[in-house]
Amino acid sequence: MFRALARLACVIGGCLLVADLVLPAHVETVTLRKHEARTPFERERARGATDDYRLRLDGGETSSCQVDWAAYRDLKDGETIRIKTSALFGSCFSVATEHGSIHSFRWLNVALLAGGLVLLLVGIGVLPLGVLRESTD
């Protein structure tokens, strides 16, 4: 029973990830209200965690967007920017000004597709569940 529920959860999760990729992105023009940065604690940094750069936005449905250091540094408070977010999860994957693209998570599409396909393959039984696999005693 648990195995069937785990497979169903994998199918649903995989479908959601793939749907988030293929549905049209939400594009909006917003104003950059402020910059926020969070530095991880030493324990997190030892595991490879990096600083978290976030832009707080006004004038649209999206209230914040996580970006890389270059976008965080180049964008100024009060600047009008255009952002693209995914349809289902609202993940911010592109930030642009009138001068061109500043930040783009090109790998986000690949990661969503790969994750969705792996979950679907586990859900339909092509790949094993691993931990839930029956013992061969």
C-alpha cells in the first residue's frame, strides 16, 4: 500500500514539474523596492552554502525574486525591471531591464525537466524506488 502511494506521489510530482516547464511563463514589469542578502552561518557555509540574494518587488503579483550576485550588484533600487516566473510554482527564472537580460536561470528548465522525468519514471515503475525496494533475502 505504501509503495503504491509513493509511486502515485512520484507521478503527481513529476507531472507538476513537467507542467511547470511547458506552461507559458508569467511576464510582468515591476519596480525594484529593495535588495536583501542573507549570509549563511559558518556550519552552512562549510557544507557549501552561498549567500542568498533576493530582490523585493512592487507593482506586480511577484513580491520577491532570488538572483545571483551579478544581478544583485547591477540592479538599483527604484529601477523598473521585467521578470519571468514559472506558471505553477512562481519560480523567478529571468530578470531583464530595458537594456537587456541581467539574470537568467537557464539551468532551471533543464533541472525541472530532469526532475520531472525521473519522478515520472519512478512513478510508473521504470526506475526502482530504491529504499522501498523489496528485500531479496
